[in-house]
Amino acid sequence: MILNQDNEYVVVLDACVIVPMPVCDTLLRLASDPAMYQVRWSAMILGEAERALRRRGIADAQVNRRMETMRQHFPEAMMTGFECLQTAWELPDPGDWHVMAAAIVCRANAIVTANLRHFPEDKLRDVGILIQHPDDFLLHQLHLNRSRVKETLAEQASACRNSIPWLVGLLERGHPKFAAALRKDGFLPFD
């Protein structure tokens, strides 16, 4: 996976979308060459993801391998220099300041998170950043480039040695609009 610098749309992935492997894998594959967007995160975001994976009982070796693989494949994704913005906003979850700060410093177009209520739209609008649930983000990616998204899902399913319906079934649990659009598009049989 190589980050394609030609696409200027920048997205910060929150820890909550990095933890679930199926959606994380899909998002990162879409950020790989030919990239649909540029991915960004910080050491704090990856640290949150690591702790969450360990709480889920994932072995240390697996967690370390996953984080190292992400760092190796996306070296440009790591954000620094946002610490000075720690007290700039009052957010519903004060622990999420670093996600917003990283997004501002890297001039992100969007933050992709399942915790929408942690990032009030009015605060993000003030700094020109869109907040998106991964279901909506994936749906937008599908509308932007159907063939690229479908190829990505086929490659991901093949890498897992499984079928596309199996993969979309996993993704559907948290991303029903995306799965429904794939079915409507004829990519999957209707159940």
C-alpha cells in the first residue's frame, strides 16, 4: 500500500474506525494507490486504537503487528505538532481534543468517526472540517468511484480467502447504507 499524494482530499480516521478490522481494512485499502483520499492519524489516535484492541482480548503481538503495518504502509499519515491546541475547544468528550487538533493541523477535509456526538458540527464547521460516520463516508466513496470501491472489496475478500457477500455482511453490521447501496447497484444478490 502506497499513499497517492495526487489526491488532495485529507481524512483523519478516529480510533473507533481503526479498531474494527473489516472497516479499517476497507478504509485503508481505499487510501492505497490509487488513493481515493489521503489518510491521517496521530500517535494518540493509534494509542487509543491499540488500547481498545487489547481490551477486546487481541494478543499484544497481533496489535503490535497491525499498528506497525499501518505505520509502514502509510508513513505520511502520522500527524504531529497539534499539542498546542489542547485547550482550544470544549468538546462533549474532552479526551477527543487531539482528533480535532490533528485534523486542523493537517488541514483535513473530514474526520471519519462513529462517535458523531463527540464532534459537534458547529465547531467543525467553524474550522472547515466535515464530520462523517464511516457508513456515510464509504457511501460517498462508492458514489465517487463505484468501480474502484468494488475492486477494493473484491481484493479485500480475496485476501481474507472469503467471498464478497461474506465481507459485505461483516461491513453491513455497522454500515447498512453502504451495504444497501452495493446491493441496489447489483454488486451483491438481494437476500
